[in-house]
Amino acid sequence: MRQSPQESRIMELMAPGVLCREGFLGHDRRPLVGILDADRLAVAALGLSHEELAGLLQEVLSAAMDALGRTVEAGRGLTAVYREAMGRIPCPFGHGGMFPKGQVELSDAISGMNILFTPLSVHLIGAHGFYQGLGARYRIEPADIAEILKPGRTRL
Amino acid sequence: MISTLVACVLTSSLAALLVVAERYLANYGSCRIDVNAAAKVIEVQGGDSLLMALRAGGIFIPSACGGRGTCAYCKVKVLSGLGPVGPTEQPMLSGDEIASDIRISCQCKVRNDLAVEIPRTLLEVKAYTGVVRQIRDLTRDIKELRIRLTDPPTIDFVPGQYVQLEVPAYGDSRESMFRAYSLSSTPSDEGWIELIIRLVPGGICTTWLFTVLAEGQKVTFTGPFGSFHLSQENTEMIWIAGGSGMAPFWSMIRQMKQTGNARPCTYFFGAVERRDTFFLDELRTMERQLEWFTFIPALSGEADDDWTGERGLITEVVDRHVSEGSAAEAYLCGGPGMIDAAIKILRTKGFTDDRIYFDKFE
């Protein structure tokens, strides 16, 4: 699968040490279009859209950010806390916009699952269908979002 | 299929050739950059970005990304000599900024004579080198750096201002970058600066500061920058900070003590847990020594029974302690969430926007 020069440029920005120390691709060796395609199929198999999954994360993000560092109850067995960090980071897809560098830790006491995501993660999923490469610090499996934040579970 | 591949290879090769030719063969000759209507004129060899050309001429525009066109900090008003706004600048400029001739200086090449307008305070910014003499853990994720200046040997600044520390290329990063940190030392500590820095998870620069930088190592920085400093008024003031937002206030309070400035001041400092606090003993000692100074630390998370400070979010604590502020000033430093929430509270107490000063970490 051949990448366009624009996709190659985006992948350069996603490499470690360019916009953030570890980059966005983890140990994933697939071209960007391959990563996007695989996650598009995974999301379709869930019967959901990128926008819906991003919307679920956005609700948790907003509640956690509003709590200013306090842990919030996001649903049955679910807690979330937003850790603010200095600075902003741009979207590697290059259409502008800077996102706060803080991160949300979403914990599910029932399954023991933890999800780590950032304001940029939510944007990347909603606007670009990009869940980051396998092994990336903020990679989220679409199925994990759907499982943790399924209807009836959250209280936000 | 083969013809498409051949076309792709040819196009890519031509593009690469153009980049190489631009870099090594294009000769734009000597160009003049007229700064602030001939207040300063810089002669540079054309071809560099405006950001780097100004830097070569001793004018240091704040920039965090090292000229990659991703931070959008290096905005400069260009009055003449540049073509239209380029596609790499467009997303980082508002319509008003474009209409006001603001440009992203790292994305503009100097190819002929230019005229620019730069705030006077930036013309006083210098480049410094120093040696790290002490790195101290203040909390689990906050360090204090004490740096001995070598060239120039001293720096003039006002408490509240910041410097831009250069982080060299290391690990996977291929270019140096700059990050802004408030000065926590006092101007009287001649020949030294101190910085209070909080680790950003996965951050390129703070990871270097926390894991690579060692005592005895040379560092470079530019500064001082910023207009966050105490006004000349003598009215009562409140300070609100969280985490490494302590830095400017740690400088201010010590300078006030040294200079005998007895302006009434209440300092609200917020942290999540006890282990996230620092300088508590020093500030409580100052509170006992200085009758005009009140220090109110607060924990928003779990607090031990022996915690004698306040409990709750710092904004809630401010809400409980401050009744009326229409004649007072407020100074805030910390994350955007805390600052935005605090400003809402302050407005309800009568603080007017022109008396609320803040240094927002974004």
C-alpha cells in the first residue's frame, strides 16, 4: 500500500522526538494508511463511528478537566482524573490547533482495565480515526473504549 | 501501474532536488532586516528563516519547537518584504493576525530586504550560557535547577519573568528545542538563576531535564521574557498558584522581603497531596516574620490528620477566604484549568479583569 507524500510527512511528525518524546506510532511498522484502515474496520465491526467513540472519551475528558485534578466518578466502577501538564501539542495531521498536554487516567475497577488518553487523543480519534500505533503510550483499542464506556455504564 | 510508479519516483526526485538546490545553491545575497523603523538594522545572508536570521542578529523571538512550525509562538509583524502567507503558516494564524501582517517567523524565508516590528522588550532579550550547579528534587515530579551564569555573568530581570531554556537534540530528537520556565530566583542573587520545573509525561524537554541533564553540565538560554510582574500599586493582593506555578511567587516574596516592600499579600498555594507540596516550611516561616504576608496552602486530595493547611481545590479555598476584592489585585500562575476557574471566582468577589494578572502554563 503506497503512501501519499502528505501521509509520509504526517508520519515524520509522528516519529519519536518530533512532537513528543515517544511519538505516536509505538512499535507499529505499518504505514499510516494501514493503521487507519485496520482501526476503521475494527470500529465498523463494533457498529460505532470514530465520532461516537471520541464523543464518549470527550465526556470523560471534560468532566475530569473540570475537576481540576480531583478524581471524578465517571460511572459504575469507573473513575477518571486529569493531570495537567505545562504546554500544548499540535495535531500531527497539520491542520492547526494546539492541544493541552495533560492526560486522563480512566480506571475500571470491575475489569481492572486502565485507559490513558489526552485531549489530542480525542481529537485524533474524532477527526482522523487515528487511535495511534500499536505500543504507543496513548494507543487505545476501539473495543476498549466501547467496553468501558458502553451505554448504561457512564454517569456523565 | 509502472508508469504511475515512474511518475511518483520522478516527482519525488525533482522535489528532493529542489530542496537541495534551495538549501545549497540558491544565493539570495545579503539582506537587510529593518527592525522598528530603523531602530536596529540587521544584515544577514538570505536563505535562512526569519526566526533564525533575527536570532543571528541578536533578536530572540520566543519559540518552543526549534523552528519546525508546530508551536506557533514565534509570531512577528512583518511590514514589508515577504510574499503571501504560506500554507504552513495559515493554520496557525487567525484572520485578524493575517490582516495585521503577523507571520510565523520560522516558516518565512528571508530572500530580500524586510521591515519588521518587534516589541521593545524583546530587543532587550539576550542569550546566556551557564553551568548547572545544583539539581534538587522538590517533589516526586518537580525539580529545582540552580544555574551559575558564565556569559554574560549576570542577568537583569523582574520577578515573574521567564527564560527559554535550550534543550539540545538527544535520543530520537534531531533538533534542539526551547521551553519557557519562570525564574524562581531573585534579581539580587547576582550571577545565578533558579528554575522550578515539573515533569511533563512523555515530554521531550522535561524528560531531558529529568533524566539527562546533570550537575556540572553547560546550558544555554535566552531571556528574560514576559510581562507578568507585580504592579507599582500598593493595594492589597492575592496570589494563587498550583504546582510549579510556585516559581514566580517564590521569587517575588523573597524580593519583597529583601527590599522591604510591605504590600499586604495572601498567597494561596494548591497541591493534590502532601507529597506534591514544597517550600511550606520556608513560606510559613516568612508568614511568621512578615506581618503583611499570609500563606494558605491547600490539598485537594487525601490529607493526613496532621495536615494543618486548608482542604479542597484551591479555587474553593479562595472562595471561602476572600470576601471582597474590588480594590485588590490578583496574581495567578499555573495550569489553564485552575486559572480559568480561579478567575471566575475572583470576578464574583469584585476583582476587575484589569486587576487580574496571570501566567498561564499553555
